[in-house]
Amino acid sequence: MSASSTARRIAATVLATGAVVSAVALPAAAHDGDRDRDRDRDRRHHRQDPRVEISDVQAGSPGRHHFRSNRSLNAEWVEITNNSRRSVNLDGWTLRDRDGNRYRFDDYRLAGRATVRVHTGQGRDTRTDLYQDRRDYVWDSRSDKATLRDHRGNIVDTESWNSRRR
């Protein structure tokens, strides 16, 4: 066997091995690229998602408290605003305070450029007012934090306040 034929066999083996390794590695690399691209798209999509936010909070009923009266409880609320043109399905979203009290949105769609007020007490849900049906206050007027999460548990927005500053 001549040196040139040995060199050709080695070169052919190296090329064949390289082709096999590339064929196996390429789908994995392409898959990683797809995952990176999906992640980047999700980040962009998240930024472009309809912007839903906690727009206002009335923590602790203003004025004289009629201890735990439904009227007083309903004077305590959190407003959620959809700043986009498109409606957003809030089904499964949650609103929670620092103590872990949780309200779950059930079968509710927030229209584009609309606001809904989530009251603490009891009442009949409408497109602009929802009720937690509680018999005790949720939001501490001195210091608390409202956290809005989507149906996957991702934090959408938070609003914190204390007696000195909101």
C-alpha cells in the first residue's frame, strides 16, 4: 500500500466521521437555536403583550369605618387596567396581598383600554366591578403589596405602599 492511498483512506475516514458528527450535532445545535429564538420571541412578545397593570389601590376603607360592613369592605379595592387595544383573558389570574390573601379571576375578559375594580366585599360582578366576597379587610392601609399574576404564575405587576409614601 502506498503512502498516498493510506493518506486518502485516512482523509476519507476523517471526512466521513466529520459528516456523521455534523449530522448528529446539527439538529441539536439547530434545536438550541430554535430554543434561543423562541426565548427571544417570548421576551419580545412579553414586551408587546397587552399591558395589564395595577393602576390604583384604595387600601383600607376611607372615612369612618362601619366595622366590616359590606359597604365599607367594598370601599377597599384594587384597579386593574388594560392599556392595550385588545381584550385580555384574565381567567386564572390572581391578585394577592402580602399576607397571602388571594383573589382568583374566573371567566373574566378585560376589554381593551378598560379598567376593572376588584372590591373586597360582596356584590354582583359586572364588567367594571368584581367582588372578592370577603367579610374582612384585605389591604392594609399602613403598608402592603398587591401582586398580580397571570394564569401561569408569572408576575404581571406589583404595587407597594406604606404610610409615608405610595
